[in-house]
Amino acid sequence: MNNTTETAILVEQLDWWRDDRHILKNINWQVKKKEHWAVLGLNGSGKTSLLQMIAGYLWPTKGTITVLGNRYGQCDLREVRKSIGWVSSVLEGRINPGERVRDVVISGKFASFGLYEAWGDAEVQQAEQLLRQFHCQHLSDARFGRLSEGEQQKVLIARALMAKPQLLILDEPCNGLDLYAREQLLQTIARLGQLSDGPTLLYVTHHIEEILPIFQSVLLMVGGTIFAQGERERVLSAENLTAAYQVPIDVQWRAGRAWPQVVADL
């Protein structure tokens, strides 16, 4: 792999042991800037651990990680993290449910929960613009805890964008959403992925049907290893998914999305 100015992420020969468990095994992966990827795998496959390392919250036992031109171990991780947004349903529990939506979004500029730094009209205008972008402007004065789960996820994405990140990690953002809320959120993510000045997106999921057409590349993980990576249509083949999940799977493509179906009794 070559590290160039066009590379957002470069992971080389990465291994991670936790106690006596070999969690990640010989990971090699390159993501170019503005190249949106889906990271797919069952629970326990290692996908979230890998993304936590890319965000600088875990450290590999072996190998190197370079993000946005910064090689970890030779840079200030605090500065790199300012260019990385992270959206996860886990964040919902860290936000005061009585906090106003506008203030939740503004707090993303300071990477804090609650507002601990001075802010003014410029931050308010930016937050309001982001809420409009996600069709949530009418929620600006609402209390975060009163929102639906889908609305909360949109607000968390807007919050992550306040810092204008170059890389945005969406860690199972549809987890817990009903079908309607999920499809609404996926439409929001699709619009975000089409922005010319938007960040590079990494979408983490274990639901194949959530992988939108904007994610032209897929990283498929099994048991802490990369089972397949590259072009979406090739990785999400019935043959690959059957081998990865150890059950016969058929794949139907509709509206640019892969819809899997188990074709044998379990």
C-alpha cells in the first residue's frame, strides 16, 4: 500500500491482542479521501475495535495506523481526533435529556457534552444550518430526551459535523430504529455522502441491506480478520456472504442495495 496525500486511512499489518485473545489479525486496509466505505461483520467480528483504533482510542499490539497523513505514535492524537467525527447510539446516554437540541449540536464543536466554552452567533448559525440540512430545524428548541430515536441520531450526526471533520465514523447508527426511522436516517446519510465538501464516511453495520449506493466499497470482517474488501458488488456476493456467515445466503439487488436471504433451515 502507498501512503499518499489522497489517503484518508492506511492500516498496515495490524494485530491486537487483549489478554490472551487475538482480537484483530493482520489487518491491511487503505481508504482514499472522499471514498465512502461500509464496514460489515457480525457482532464480535472486530469491526468496532478496528474503528476505535483508527479514532485513536485503542492501540494495536503490532502494526501501523496513518490517518489523514498522521502516523500514530508520531503525532498529537488530540489534534487528529479533532478531524474525526464519531456517531454511535452509545453517545445518546452521555447527553443530558433536558438539553436543548441546538446546544447539543453546538457542543460538537468543542468535543464536549454540555457547553464548557464560550460560543456566540456564529456557532448558533452553524448549528441551525446543520439542523436545516437534516430537516430538523423545527427541533432546535426541543429537549433532546423528547426526540424519537431517529431524530436523536440525526442530531448526533449534525453534532459531529460542527467540528467540520474530514472523517466521519457512523457506528451502527440505525441500531434500535424501526423500519421507517431507519429508512429516514439512511436517506439523511445518503445526502451527506453526496456533499462535495462532506467528510469521508465509514459506515459500520452488521445489516447488509443498510449499505447504500454511496458506499461503493465494503470491508467484510470475520473473526477479527478481513474476509474480503473492495468493490461493493463483488464483496456482497452470495458466494462471499455464504462463506463468511457459514449459512447459504442468496442476494437480491434492489434500488442499488443488497438484500440477503437465508435459503436453508438453520
